[in-house]
Amino acid sequence: MQIEIWSDFVCPFCYIGKTRLEQALERFPQNLDVSIQYKSFELDPNAAKYSGKNIHESLATKYNMTIDQAKEANQQIGEQAKAVGLDFVFDTMKPGNTFDAHRLSKYARTLNREAEYIDTMLYQYFTLSKDLSDKETLQSITNELGFDQKEVQRILEDETIHADLVRRDETEAQQLGVTGVPFFVINKKYAISGAQPIETFMQALEKVAEEENNQLENLNLQQGSYCDGDHCK
């Protein structure tokens, strides 16, 4: 079974949805042979580097809401994160451009360490409040992972390296009609949009596994929580 996941490093529902999928796979009674491929998606390709505003301030400015309203919205997302064992520290979160982080994910793939890299970057942003738009921060994180720092520096200094792979993922998302993430595609046939409940992922896995065994063709899922370029819903 092949699962493709489009996501962004600063998308809270991407982290939640990915974790719910993983927990569904752990609970699934059948031993599945699953290959997961991560695809790049930028919520805001034109986003600037971290400006010094925290996530509450950024949301309040972007959506013309009060700081208290932004905090309340983030608190609700944080509660969903806690339910799956994640700790989101919104007060010190540093939103910014993620293009370099995505380019480095393609380098991580060449090392067969993409899944580890994705997990690390999500944790660094949502729990440790690291600035993923900062090249020195990216260098420090990849150094902790043991990546070749000369190669990391070369990638960070030349924005064309792996840029085509990131853009290819984003173009594919556009062709599929993806407007928000997370977005999951199973076996190139079935789509799951948003951070669905664990039970919904379980149902999807069961139906796809049945199809593999019996050639059944039915899977209709409602849209779950997701982020697009303007909102997290």
C-alpha cells in the first residue's frame, strides 16, 4: 500500500493528521506493507522569513481578529494535538517561509531519512518553537541529525537545488485539485482530505486492504480539518 502525503511544516493539522494516520496504522489488526511518500506543499509560497511576531499576532493581523480570538482558535487546535500526544507551544511559535525546509526534505530523501527529517522538523517548529525560515537554524537541526553540513550549506546557499522537486510536488497538488493540507492519496486512487479522525483512517485502510485482496472499489470520505493558504479549518 502506497500513501502519499502533501503537507507543510507550519501547518498544525498536517502534524495532527500525520500522527492520526500513524496511530491508525499501529492499531490496524492486519499487517500492512505500507510505503509513505512525503510531498511538499507551501501554505504561503510568498511568506516572508520570521518577522518577530508570534503566531497569535500573525493570525490576528492576517484575519483581522483580536489577539484573544487568535489565542482561542489556537487553543482549540492545541487540544486536538494533545489528544494524539502532541504538544503545541503557540505562544513562542515562529511562523515564516518554509521553502528551504522543503528543499532539504528532498536531500533527506536521497539519504533515505525523509520520514525522520519530517518528524524532526514538525517537532522543532510546533514544540521547540524553532524558526524554520532561518538558514542557521536549519543548519543546526540537520547537524543534530548528522547530515553532511557541507552539502546542507551548499543547498541553502543555492536556492535552485531541489527547487524543481518541490515545485513538482506543488504542481501535482494543483493538478489533483488540492487547495488545503494535509492531503493523503492511497494507491494513486483514493484521497483523504484533512486531519481525519483515527477511526476514519482505520476505515480507509480497511477498505483499501479489502480492495487489494478482493478488488473492491469503494471509498467515499468527508473532508476533515485542514489548512489552506488563508485559514486552518
